[in-house]
Amino acid sequence: MAYEDRTYHGIQGAGSNEDGWQPARLLVEKPEFGPTQRENVKVLRELPEPEDSGGFGWGYDGTGTSHTAAALLADALDLGDPAACGIAFIAHPEDQTLIQLREDFCDDVLSQLCDEWRLRRGVILRWSRAWYLQHGITDLPTALRDLPTRTDTDT
């Protein structure tokens, strides 16, 4: 599969239901640079939150952050459904390597984010590749084997 660049856009309180509760949303967008280019950004899709999960979250360390990490990493690494690949917060069977990747991504990245943020796919892939190498794991997911150079993602 050819590399596809995309931007992940997290928005806290971006919707509401009949109780007034506003769940967080994770949008997948066409990458654009700078605030003026993002005014009319194209949303490619929205990542679904796991059923009965309590929703996505970030800016802290908790279950919502783990759900967000599972959704982002599964999408960025082209792993498919988070529960099926074993990275989801409540997955059976769990993949212990992916679970540790998810929790470290929560600690290193997601716990530091504000209410609204954007992360390019390349950032997540480079962070993930470094994590695998730091842990001495050489059996990399396909998406991490041949990361594109900066010039490959500029088009």
C-alpha cells in the first residue's frame, strides 16, 4: 500500500446529545499547512469511538486517552480495527507490544495535548518507529518499515 498522508484533528466537546454532554471527536483530514489553508480543510472521515467506552480523551492520563491512542495508532499504522488487532483498551486477545505502545503514546504525546490539536500521520509514524527501535523490536508493522522522507509528503 502506498503511503497516504493525513492529519488527525482532535476536538473536545465538539458535539452534544440530549443530555448536553459533548463527546470528543477525532477527525481525519487532508493535510494542510498553516491556519489559513486549514479554513476549508477537507474531512476525509471520523474515527469511531469504541462502543460503551466512555469516549475519547486527552490532556490527562486515563481510559479516554487510551481509547484515543488505540484509535490513532491503529489508523496511522494501518492495523485495522483497534479491538481486532489487539491494541484497544478492552481487546481480547491483547497484543502486549501494542498495549505498551499505546500506553507510552498516551504518556509521551496525548497527555500533553490541549482541547483542540492536530497531528500529522508522519509524526505518529516516526514516534512509533522510534519506540519500536528503543525497545529493541525489529519486527515492525508494515507502515513503519519504509517511512517516507519529508519531500515524499510535501505533495
